[in-house]
Amino acid sequence: MTKIAIVFHSGYGHTAKVAEHVQKGAASAGASVDLLAIDAEGNLPDAAWETIKAADGVIFGSPTYMGSVSWQFKKFADASSKPWYAQEWKSKVAAGFSNSASLNGDKGSTIQYLMTLAMQHKMLWTGTGMMPASAKANTRDDINRLGGFSGLLSASPADGGVDEMIPGDLKTAEAFGVNVAEVVKSVKG
């Protein structure tokens, strides 16, 4: 069975909800998916590092804070220097997602950071595999309304709770999970 690890930090619960929908999509495509939450102090449980090592694909997720990943995610990334040195993640499929309050919010910078992290680990990056919802008739409930290609983008209004997230963004997260699982399966052979 294809194994995928979703490693993410969520400051207020929105990014965690996106991670859950990515997991749902990947699982619907036949993957075994582990959600690995980075805690408020920027740490992962020791067993999570072994889960990542055993995975065929890794999906990174972080909110976008001030144009980049959260400091908690950055602490995880810095701690990944040990697996980097041993090339433990080499040739795994990697993908990423980010959530912020505004439509843009410089989420592209966060996706670029996640992509760079994957490249440093000699991983194989995959994007969303989706066309954007860019016609006049499209609404915020359509898939890929924010037009992410390099990674999954979602937006949660600053005054909205986790239960008020945009349904289209959550549907996009599920489609993203399916796409990543399919890419991992094709690479794994």
C-alpha cells in the first residue's frame, strides 16, 4: 500500500482542517495516510520521524505568516537536517499546502519555501494537477479558486472560525490529496 505522511503546523486550526481534507482525498485514492502535527513548540514526536522515513510521499503544510512558513514549521525544517544528511527522504514524492487569511497573502512564498525544502532533501515535487477556477461564472466554492499550481492554496477569512472555512477550498484539498496519492503510486510503480 502507498504510504503518505502529512507533516503540518496549524496555529489556529484552519491549516489542520485543510490537512484533514488532504488526508481524506489521499485515502480515497487508496493511500495509507498519517497526519503528523507539529506542536506549538515546533516539535514532532520521535515516532513521527520514523513515519516520514517509511513514507513513499510527504506532504508539507504550514500557514503563511508574514510571507513564509510559521516558526514552528521552520523549526521542524531545521531539525530535518539529520535525515537530510543521511538522504533518508531522497526520491520520495513531496507536495505542499498553505492557508492564510487573505486571498494572496504571499502564500506563493510559503509554497516556494516548502518546495525548496523538498529539493534540498532530493525529493520529487508535484503540484496540484488542477486547472484554476478563473471564469466569470466561477465562485468561491469551486475547486482551485485561488489558482494554485505549485501547491495547494486556501484562504480563511481572518474573522472566520474553522467551521466557516470555504467549502471550495476544502474540496480542493481533497482533490489535491487524490492527485498526490496518484503521483506517489505512479512513481512507486
